[in-house]
Amino acid sequence: GMGRKGPKGAKTNAAALTKAALAAMSEETTVRITTVLEDFRASDAQVHTFEPSLTNQERAAVHAMCKKMGMISKSKGYGERRCLSVYKTKNTQGAVKEEGPSKLGFSEEARQILLDLFTHYPPDDAELNGDAVKNPGDKAAKIQWKTDTAFSRPAMQKHDIAKKVKMLTSKLNDTRQLRKIGEGRSKLPIASFKDHISSTLENHQVVLISGETGCGKTTQVPQYILDHVWGKGESCKIICTQPRRISAMSVAERISVERGETVGDTVGYKVY
């Protein structure tokens, strides 16, 4: 018969399922199931059937573990006779399962972000045809290197800095969207190190900061430095390098938004 659909918007995830199922079982049972699956995978056998006495949690754990290990698991029968069989990448008839091209799935949120990026920064014909990748040398040879004038600008004076700081503070307090963005920034993993980063920079000429992807290194550290230096009434220029054009543009845009500005005001980008 047809299975009942879960509540709208509910998502099941193999890792979460495994966690929930494993948490509900004793360590002894978990070790036993893992050992059985690993022994089966290492053997020549093509199918292994578990005893019908498995509980629902144990069965869920087996299904999740199999998915993780790249094996197929199926339950058959009803009630006390319901048993679970595990197969390798071949099906029950012994014919090799045809593997199609691997697919990478995106969440709806990721799809929207990608759509937004491609809309704002569409790839040119050369990039779409792969020419940019094939002949990187030719493209590099044609670049006319010019001196970047952005870093030749005179340093900001104290009154200009004070004006900028006052404007930023005013925007952060009065704009609901910026307050919301500020709350999000304060929850980033790197936020708790803000003062530590500032004090370390004061006392050392070279500082290395290491952190997981997404912790806020690229978008937050330059702002921490700028706010700290501006707080002393001094000016500074910060360079943040990116390996690709789209990264440079999107990072500059993101930081500008966080500061209630547009690209080219306090924050800009330069592509070579």
C-alpha cells in the first residue's frame, strides 16, 4: 500500500536518522549491527538477512548505516515475520546495477542563492564554453596591468573618521534590517574572539587566524580591524584577497550591506 506522507516541510536526513536510532539503542547492539554490516561488506556474499526480532529503532539504524556504507537495504513481511535484508551494489538477481552520473542535490535555499549569484554575475561565453579554463595563459597574456589608484588615495582625516563612525552607529541603531543583520553577526563563531583579535593585532606585527569555513574570518575580521582602528581615530587600508572574481564581488557586497553602505563607499573590490 501507499505510505503516508509526513507533515509538510518535515525533512528526514540519513545522519539525523542514524543519530536518533543509535541514541535509542545500547552500545552493545550498535557495535553488533556495525560489525555484522562490515563483515558482510568484506565477504563474498551478496545478501545478508537480519533476524526478524529487530526493533523499529534497530531497523531504522540498519537502513541509515547501509545508506552511509553505500549498500541497499529492504524490509519485507509483516508483524513478527518482518525481516530486513541487506544487498551490496548488485540487485537480487545478481545483475550489476547500472550506475548513472553522480548527482549533487541542493536545498531550496542554496538553489535561490545560486540563482541570485548567476543573475547578478552571469558567466561570459568563454567561461560557458570552457575556453577560459582551456587557455588560461592566453587570457593572462592579454591583461593590461594598471596601477590600482584605490590605495593611492590620501588617508582619512580624524573628522572624516568620526563622521563615518557616527553615521554607522546611527544606521545600526535606527535601521531594523541592520539591527537584524547585527544580531546574526554576533552569533557567528568568530564573534566571541573580537576583542582577542583586536588586542593581538595591537601587540604583534603578523597574526594568523585559523577557523572553520563559514565562521566569519573573511567578512568579520576586516570589520573588526576597521572598527578598532577607527575607534582610536586612526585610518587604515585593508586588503582581503579572493581566488575568484565572483568571490571578490560577493564578499565586498556582503560587507557593504552589513555596514549599511553600497559597494565602492568604504568597501570595494578590484579584479585583476
